[in-house]
Amino acid sequence: MDIERIEELLRTRRPRELTYQRPMPAMIETLRPLRVTVRTRGGSPVGWTATAIALVLVVIAGTALYGAWRHGQPTAVVATSTEVATPTATIVPTTSVLPTPTLRTGAFSATGSMTTSRLAATATLLSDGRVLVAGGFIPAGGVLSSAELYDPTTGTFSRTGSMVTGRYEHTATRLADGRVLIAGGLDGASKDLVSAEIYDPKTGEFSRTGPMTTARDGQTATPLKDGRVLIAGGEANTNPQAAVASTPPTFLPLASAELYDPATGKFSSTGSMTIARNDTTATLLLDGRVLVAGGFGGLASAELYDPSTGTFAATGSLTVGRAEPTATLLSDGRVLIAGGGGSAGALSSAELFDPNTGTFSRTGSLLTALDSQSATLLSDGRVLIAGGGEITDATELYDPATGTFSPAGDMLSARDDFTATPLLDGRVLMAGGISSVSGDFTNLASAELYQP
């Protein structure tokens, strides 16, 4: 498979994610006073000579300790109590090592690998804390129907039931009752799928539901407060036989939207967006509306879906047109839009949407220009940004209090088209994707954990 085809297949969407984090306590070195007790065999103080010797040794030891602490070096520490059996004072030192002060914002560590490598798969946190990873594809290896479960208590992946239809570029949405809705996507012939299915964690099996009203891939799927799921936009391949004929497929963005009702297992049309969009974002706001922003072609426009009326309406525009940015609902109700692809390539800029005013405004910039990265909200209000289209191992944290991004450490593997899933204990699971070494693409089955 040539690089152009891989790049075409690498287009994917990321769901908005929530997770929990406890802040690291500051590490502070504390000097403790040294006490030296010198006694004779009979319990009376020793003579002036012995006392002077003891005091001199204490001063020397204290000076060495202070100097080592100032320069972050380990040192020997004089014992806090010394018994002297004879009038000739003898200091008996014991040693301990003072740690060098280190401040860390987080760390990545390896965990069990998936049963197979996957790109453009979905990962969904289940109610019991496990993670469902479903579908995806392997370049030159085909589209996957298999699925697996990650158990954070054992750090391992294991197979579960397979999907009814192999697919990638699909969506996966956890429903209020704990089941997972899988919808749309592409099959092995780059044909858009209209089918949908449900995963039941109780049985570990997939079963058909739906179908959707429109075949689509790369759409957004947003769970609404009333339990329904809003499916919006995406794209449709107008030449599904292109892969067979070895000609480029033709994808056109969609403006249509639909609703899935878990009570009936059916999809129904709802109001269309004001403009056709794919490579866009959809974020559920605190008031129940859904913000849709940006899209392929460097769209700067944004709109709001109101479930009470079933209609979309334009809102303020982004300060910069973006495709495949991330959109993260912050604790205060604002939405962070970061990175994405612009007219001149990946973007480092970021901005905030204020639902009270319906406007976007600039905030601090990413340290690295990124598109199709992951974004995870942490419990202290910061946002973890990781990986992306530049196939990087770097990660960074956005702090809404300061409006700035800062380094958060490096992943064990550079990744693009991977999944990032928050766990119930506050860690974040990074799994699969594609990496690049010396220009050669490598499919990843490996996974790792971010510990805030």
C-alpha cells in the first residue's frame, strides 16, 4: 500500500473525553536539627575536651549536609544520638541519602498489548471500568471486525465477541444503560456503511440495530442528556468502486443529521447543519446544546444544535479555520479548540468558545503544531494533549487558569490514529495507532498508561 493510500486511510475522529486526576504534591526538602548527647559511663557529662571535639564534628557534618542539600547531592547524615562508653568521646555516625528534589507532572508506563494492531479503531469506557476496543484496520491487512476488552485491574487485553460488520472510521457511543452503539464507517472496499450495531457488556456480543437513515463515515456521535444520540455530518464516498478500479475515491461532506433512540433501536432524521462538514468536532455543552465547529477545507464557521427544537443555528466563528482539531468541554462550561489542519498545514494555535456570548477568543498556543491529536480533560481542570498527525511522542497540558500549554512528558511510542481513553482510577489508556521510524510506518498493538 503506497503512502498516499495510507494517508487517506489515516483520517479519523476523536471523541471528547473526561477523566480524573489528583494533583501531585510539591516535593520539599526539610533539614532536621542534629542533636548529640555525650555521656560518661557513670552518666555525667564528659570533660571540656570531649565536648569540644563533639561540637566540632557536629559543625563539620552540618556544614557538609547544608552544602550537599544546596547542590542537590546525597550526603552522610550524623546520627541523632551517640552513646559514649568512655570519657574519650567517640562519634558513631549512621548514613542516609537525601533524595534530589524532582517535580513531575505525570508519567507514561507500559501495559499489556492488544491482541492485534489497529488503526482508526474506537475505544469506549464501559460502566464497569473496562475499555471496549472495536474495529479499525491494518494497512495491507484489511478491515477488522474483531473487538477486545482492556481490564485495568490486570493490565491486559482479551478478545470479546466480534462485530457483525468489519468497519473503521465509525463511531462508538456508550448509552445510558451501559451498552455501546457502533454506527457507520467504511468497509474494506471504501464503501460507506449505513448499518449500526449494539455491544452488550453483559453478554460480550454484538447485535444489529438501526440502520441509519444515511450511509456515512467520519461522522460525529454525541450522547444527549435525554439518552438519545446525535449523529451529524461526516462524508459519503460517491465512487465506492474506486478501490476496486484503482482510482481515487470521491468523498463529499454531509450536512444531514439524525437521532438514535435506544428505546426503539431506530434512527430518525433531525434538522440538517447549516453547512456540510466532515473532520469536524461536536461537543455537548452544559445546557444540553451541541457545539459543532470547523471541518475539512479549513472551515471557520460553527453552529449549535438545540435538542428541544431539533434544529441547528449559526454561532460565532472560529478565529482560524480548522480541520480535525480537538474540542474539550472545560469545567467552567467553555470549550477548548486546539490544533487541527489549516490552509498551511498543522496549527499550533488554540481558542476558547464561551457559550454565554456565543463567541471564540484566542488562548495560549500549543508547543507543537498538531492535527488529529487526542485531548483528555483531567479532574483538576487541565487538558492532556497527546500524539497526532505529526506522529509525535510528545504530550502537553493546557491550564485554563493561566491559558498556557506546558510539557507533560513523552509517550513510550510516537502515535497517530490511536485511541486515548480515561479510566475510572484517573489514568489514561493510549492504545494502538501507527508510528514512523526513519520514514517507515509501523502498525502498533502496544498500549501505555498516563498517570497524572
